[in-house]
Amino acid sequence: MRTAIIVGGRDNQEIAAQLHLSEKTVKAHVGNILLKPGLKDRMQAAIYALKATTGW
């Protein structure tokens, strides 16, 4: 779910509004999501999510 929000094209401000969080909190969570599998940016997260969900 978290990755889907990130790779859905939303920026931190939009994610914060949707989840009722501050932008700073969203930025921290996005950073943690990218850090865990060693990803550098949201594009890599999108590819990672695609591979994980489709077996591509």
C-alpha cells in the first residue's frame, strides 16, 4: 500500500493531505521505504513494486 501511494505519481504534499500527516513525516517515511531495499528514488521504487507484484 505505501509503495503504491509513492509510485502513483503523488508528491509529498499530496500524500500528506491524503493520509492526514505532515509533509515532514511523509518525507521521512518515503526515505525509509526507499532505504530498506536500497532504492535511490521513486522511479526505482516503481520498478521494484512492479517486479514484486507481477514477477516481472
